[in-house]
Amino acid sequence: MKEAVEAWELPVKERWFCAWCYAWTELGHHPLEAWRPPYRPVEERWERAESPRLPEGVFHAYDTAYAYTGSGATLCGIGHEGLSASPYPWVPEWESACGACKEAAAVIDRRWPPEMRDRLRENPTPPPGSSWPPF
């Protein structure tokens, strides 16, 4: 008997990351559907950066664009090997939050089109010559 497989357990065929608005999209197990994670407001979106080389007393947001490279960086541009995302959130309202990271997070947040913030799935146009049904 075959076990049921949850959608998140199936392999991802392709993943695209936008370094401009920080959204990512997956083309997964179902070729007729592209999926993206839900929009999250600034105060819920970022992890705190951690590294022994960061200054103490100031919390920086980890720049998720660097998760796809060999090094790490903060939203304000501090970067070096060994810098990574911590398991803790970065909260821009805290007094200890880096001001430059706050500004960068606000700019990135404004780039998400409001009409796309609640849409998680898209049905892409079938490639020419494919046997996919039209939508």
C-alpha cells in the first residue's frame, strides 16, 4: 500500500529567488502550479544575524539573499564568512535594532505589490508544444 505524501515532502524542481523584493517561488512536484511563501510584514519577516564579529548591543537583520551564497550578510551590508541567521527573530521596533537594517527592510517591504500579498499559488501558462491543459 502506498503512503500518502504531503505536498511539502515532495521534491522542489526549481526555486527562484528575487534579490529585489526578496520573494521566492517554487516550481515543484505539480508542473501546472508555482508556489510562493506568504507575504509577511517587516516585523515577522527577518531573522537576527549572528556572528562573533558583529558589534555587541546592536541587532542586525540577516540578509536572506545571502542564504544562496557561501557567505552571509546583514541587510545594512555587513558581510563576512561565518555570519549566519540565528534562530531568533529580528524585531525592527526594538531600540537595539540596527537603523540601517530597518531602512533596508522597509524598502524591501514596499517592493511587494499589495495585490500579490495574499496570493500563494499561480497557474503558469503552458510552455509552447506542451500537453498541459490551458488555464
